[in-house]
Amino acid sequence: GAGVSQTPSNKVTEKGKYVELRCDPISGHTALYWYRQSLGQGPEFLIYFQGTGAADDSGLPNDRFFAVRPEGSVSTLKIQRTERGDSAVYLCASSPTRNSETQYFGPGTRLLVL
Amino acid sequence: DAKTTQPPSMDCAEGRAANLPCNHSTISGNEYVYWYRQIHSQGPQYIIHGLKNNETNEMASLIITEDRKSSTLILPHATLRDTAVYYCIVNGGYQKVTFGTGTKLQVIP
């Protein structure tokens, strides 16, 4: 079956612009996660959704970052007033249930802020 | 606050077993040990997980010490395609998952 997909695969933007990154989880997966990965580092947790609600958004670095999952499936990570330090790979993962610890990752979106 | 400690890099000859160690001395009773790997330019891929007992699947084996303070991931016959960064994670159900920097495994022809 289809895995987690993320679009776009690459995004180049200018400092100060607004960007949206999309994640399509595996069908039927109720849990969805966003991570950010900088070069040479492991993925860093940003936010976790259980269904439509954000169950844990403690990893969002500041109020420029926001994520939604209005219908409990597709999620969008939104970054306002982008900064050069936001450049990273943004990874999305999903898992079948709240208590399923195995996460299935998408290929990521590579964001470059010039 | 890293929960696990892994060597930054390891080499393994193709066809030989790769043994990747992980220390998790502060693991609590309800936390599982998970292993993921990340091949260059891809998202992390789940490998295996365990609580107390040793586990084996089609990809790897996981050996957990009796005191659960350390574990070893074993790739029985490493291939060039196993070259990746391997992450050891402890997690007790849903919690904010901390990946750390992992072990970069280089399989050498």
C-alpha cells in the first residue's frame, strides 16, 4: 500500500515568506507526527496529532510554526516569516494508533530559506 | 537530555555481522527499546523494537541485557544497502521521541 507522502519534496523560499508543507499519512493511521532534521543531526520532534487535535505541540520552536490536521488525515505544517535558520528537512510520520510506537516516515520536504 | 548513547560511527565488512551497541542506563520499566535507520536522503525506517526479551525479525535481531541498561542491534549479514545512520530510541508508548545523533554504519565491500 501507499506509504506516507510529503509535498513538495523541495522548497526554496526567501526570508520573510510564508510556506506550507503537506503530509499525507498512511490511510487509517490516527497518529501523525512532524519532525525537523538539520544536517548531521537526528530528527527533532515538533508536534503530534491524535486524530484532528494536536496532542503535543511542545516541540514547535516558536509561534511562527503552526500545524493543522482538520479532517484527521492530511496535515499541513505552516511557517510564517521564514528565517534562514528554518532551513532543514521536515519529516512527517504516522502510526496506526495512539499507543503504536512504530512510526512510518515520509521522505521529507527539504526547505531552503535564502 | 539524551536517553541513549551510541558510538558515532562504525565500519563493517560486507557479508559480516554488524553489531551496533546502545546504552540506555536510565530506561524505565515501561519503556521499549526501538531501532530505526535512515539511509541517505530518506526518512527514517523502523527496524525492530523490544521490551525485555530478545527479538528477531526479517531485518535484524535485538539483544537486550538482563538489566535492560544496554542493547545491541545485529544485522546478521550486512550488505552495502545497510549503510545508514542507525538510531536507538527508548519510548514508553507515545512520548516525545528523541532520536539523538545515532551511529553511522559504513558497510565496506
